[in-house]
Amino acid sequence: MGEATLTPEDLELADALARELAMLIRLVQRSARYPGAAGMDRAGFQVLVRLASQGPQRAVDVAEAVCADPSTVSRRVAALVKDGLLERRADPQDGRASLLAVTEQGLAALEHSRRYRAEVISATIADWPREQRRQLVELLGRFTADFQRHDVPAVLASRPGGGI
């Protein structure tokens, strides 16, 4: 849909969605300060999930996959390695590079953190009918995939908050 074809209702709905997303992002960021018994922050959780589900990878590939700056991921990786949750392995295809891999301790911490987050989310929507919970997951997944595919102009992407 091009800008010229947007109706006032389209803009109103998009603005409302942007406000709700901004509030959700703030709530997620706030809750990241209270990571639960596992002690896993949001950034570490994302890195571990990626490596646990996709296998060992270079840090630059992890950064791209989690939509984060490589320097940010590098700092997070250093902390995870120090904590024994990740390990560096030689890349068999390039001896100068290393791959990041989740350790057994990392898998246990990830599962513990996943469980904690699932319990919090489950409690939040416990009184929703099961079908609405499924719809939320489906629609949010669809929105995320479509948003990721959409080419946001560089001028918007460079704004604080990514233009939203």
C-alpha cells in the first residue's frame, strides 16, 4: 500500500498500532530488568535461543539474526562466555574465525528462563479464551514477518526508536 492510497482510517489504525507496540516494547524492556530466577536478560536470552535452535554460528551472523548491532552482541557474548553459558569453537571452514556454541549450562539456563517467561505470559493471558491466545500468536507472528520484510526507508530506520 503506497502512501497516496492511505485513508484517514488506515493512518488512525496504524498510529494506534504503533502506540500499542511502543508500549509493549517499553513493558518488555522494563520486565528485562527483572529476569526471574534464571538471571537471564533479554539480550542474552535472544543470543542463546538463536544458537540453541540454529547451532553454532559466528557472532556477526547472530547479530544479524537478532537484529542487533555486532558490538552489542559482542559484549553480550563476552558475558555469556564468562558465565559459562557459551563457548567459542574453531570454525572448521576458517581457522581464523570462531563459532559460538551453547554449553550444557547455557541450555539449562535457557530452559529455566524460557519456563519463567512462559509462566509470566501464561498468567497474563490466562483469562483469554484459548482461541484468542492462538490468534494473538498467529497475528503477531504474521505482523513480525511482514514488518521484517518491509523495506523501512533509511531515514526512518535511523531515528531513535527505529521510526516508530
